[in-house]
Amino acid sequence: MEFFLLRRMLLRSLLLVLALPSALLAQIGPAFSPNPFAFNAETLVMEGGGQVEPSAYRLERFGKLSFFTGVSPMGLGEHMSTILSPHVDLRIFGNRVSVNTHHFSQKDFNIALNIGFANVGTFVDYYPFHKPFRISPGYLFYNGNRFRADLHANPNAVFTINNIDWIADNADPVHGTGRLLLGGNGFLITAGYGRYVSRSEKRFSFPFEAGVAFIDTPKASLTLGGQICSSPGVNCQPASTFPGFSSALAAQLVTWNKDVAPYHIYPIVEGGVAYTFRIRR
């Protein structure tokens, strides 16, 4: 059901984008013929493997539509593409996935992990040669990617914050939530091989691309409650007031945020399968 809604959202977005003035589109493709959506026969191109497109096939702007399903570090997503010119396609994409884990043990803590990806953007796929190699600049309009971990200390837990060991109280164990935000809109640039919209009569293709997205600087946070003891069961106090703990946690967050800061240049590697069909003849 999520993918059905995603496809409907992408279709509406594509129709909105295609409402741009025809004068702008004319800058992308060749001059209009009497049929404003048709290209001349000279625009026939070659697919991979040196196969020339059948001369009987007439390439038309917006004449084909394709759906691509792929997996990348941006999540599991759906792309929708159409033809603007023999060398240029317009592609809109959306990713949405949420992964929840059951509690698992990591050192002295039980952890429940939730990973969420939700983003929407667009690419202009430019094929500079008569081959399926492409360069794709784009823009990420919405990005809500994030990680969340809920933690709960096991009995007799000892954990390290800012290179200092702390002892959790068994009666009121340390617990809390850690977050890593990977959000923010920004520019994208990828390069890849394989057409999202087939220029031949073949319906299936298997495009691949790799590149980067320029997002906001990632931000890590951690909040902890419960009680910390100076030794097991001795001198136990709330984590927020235990001597030195708040400053140690703040210093640790500074280190973690420095570690994740380079990922504002977010890697993209994506592969999947595309299906092309005609929408006009």
C-alpha cells in the first residue's frame, strides 16, 4: 500500500513539473516539429551493445514513462521518469522505509533500534553519448532520514562515556534514547549506466548509479535517565545530578558529532529494475 501511495504522489509531482512553460523545454530538446511532442527521425539513438533503435520507432517527448524500484543508502524507493529529449530524461524519486528491531544486547545494555528513511527529490538524467552512460544532477526537496536507539541497562551494567566508566543502579537502571539525524534538503550529483526510460522496445532495464547528496550536517544526541552509582548499589544518584556525568556526556556528544560531520556529503549507491511503457503514440 505504501508503494501505491508513493507512485500516486510521484505521478502528481511529475505532472506538476511537466507543466513548466514549453519555452523552457525547448531549450533542452531539439526544435519542435508540427507535432510539438515529436522528435525528428534524426534523433534515433543507440542502446547498449551498439544496437540501433528501429527506424520505425518514433521517439516523442513525454511519450514514455518508466517506474524504477531500487535500494540505496537513502532507503527503498520508487523512481518515475519520462523523456524530455533524446539525451535528457526527467526523473522524480521518493524513498520510504522504517525498520524496527526487537531488543538485542550490546555489552551491558538492551537496545531497540529504529531506522527511518523518508525523502523526495528529482534528477535530470543527461546522456552525453549515444550510449546508456549518464550524468544526473538533482535536488533533494525533503529528507527525514534518521536513526533512533532506545537503551536500557542490564543488571550490574558498566558503561563508558567520554573514556570514563559509570555504574548503573540495579534498582533504577540507566535508560535513555540516542538519535542520529541525517536530514536536510540539498543538491545531488550521480553518474551511472543504464537507461531509466528505454529508447528501444525493451521494457525492462537495470540502471545503476553512484554519487553524493549534500545534506545538513548530521546531528547526534543522547539523553539518559535512571541512577548512577559510585560502586554497585552505593551512593546512587540520578544521572542528571551525578557528579561529573553531565559534563562527560556533553563532551562525548561533541566527539560523536565531529565523527559524523563529514557525512553531510552523503554517499549514494543504487541499483534496481526499471519498467518502461508508452503513454502516447
